Amino acid sequence: MHTALTYELLAQEQVLDPLSREQWLTLRKLITEMILATDMARHFEIVDTFRQKYTGRSLPFPKFEDRLSLFRMCVKCADIAHAGKTEVLHEKWTMQVVQEFFHQGDLERQQQLPISPFCDKLTADLPKDQKGFIQGVVKPMFLATNAVIQSSIIEVTIINQLDVNIEHWKRKAERKKRCSVAPSHPDPEAPLVRAVTKVMTEEGL
């Protein structure tokens, strides 16, 4: 669907009209590969293959297939780059994504389908999930990409921020753990508050 919509939009703006057949085939391959690269089911395969093949090599890559591999990694980095934003922006984007995931989980539950990973709001552990996601998915991807690009900007503004955000979620996980094991003490004022509220309600106050 994503590929078909892309072609439709490009055709509407007549972007494709001047292209030769060879250029059209190259563009088609690029579009298809870039979209498929964002499929998280292939994430580890793509990252591991790139790391094994290109670590230690430097730019530019003269061969199209090698450039395509780098483009694929760059699109993947852009796709989940919110993990490398400042803590405030990262958490804001995270909550938007989580809301979408939970909505999907609710629909799957209503239709009695297996609930997809990270989509069950009844069992989700957001701090733990996010910490693991950045550590195990996002940071290795950026490290593999930057091993080729060798950008000090990526190193300073993104990879270092990933470590900051890992600590952010680690602190939240620790606070959540402390709250879950803390003994519950009944509030001695609660009965009094309820009684006063009842009287005020009955008196129309």
C-alpha cells in the first residue's frame, strides 16, 4: 500500500514523466527497498548484514548496491530517530507511538486475535520496554551506520543522547519498581473526608 501510494503521489505531480526507463527502474527499486527497510520484522537481519559487510569501509561507495545498503540504514535510522531526541521530545513521541500501539491491541482484543508485541496495555511495562528498545534496537543500528558515515554530529547529538534516554527510562523503571513494592498504608483521614463530603452533599453545599 505504501509503495502504491508513493507512485500515485509522484504521478500526480508528474515527477516521473521525464524519467527514462532505466531511471524509472532505479527509482522503483529505491522506493521499494526504502519502504521495506522500515519493516521491523527485518530489522536485525538488515543491521547485522550491514555491520558485517561494511564495518571498516569508508565512503564513497562506488557500487549502487552498496549505496542502497547505506540508504536503507539511513531510512531505518530516520524511522525511529525519536529515540535520539532530547528527553522531553523523545518521551512525547514515545507516548504518541504507544497510544497507536495500544489502540491496535484494543482492536485485536475486541476481535479475539493474538495481541501483537508491545500492544497490550494491560501488561505493558513502558520504562522497561523503552530502555530495552533503545539499548537493543536503536543504539546498535546508529553505531553500525556511523561506523561507515563517521559523523561527529551523529556521535554527539544522537548516540550520546541515546545513552541519556536509556538512563531516563532506567530511572523511571526503578521508581516504578520501588512503588510496586512499597507497603500500602491506609489514609487515616480518608473516612473523615468521605463523611464531610457526604454531609456537604446532603446539605446542598
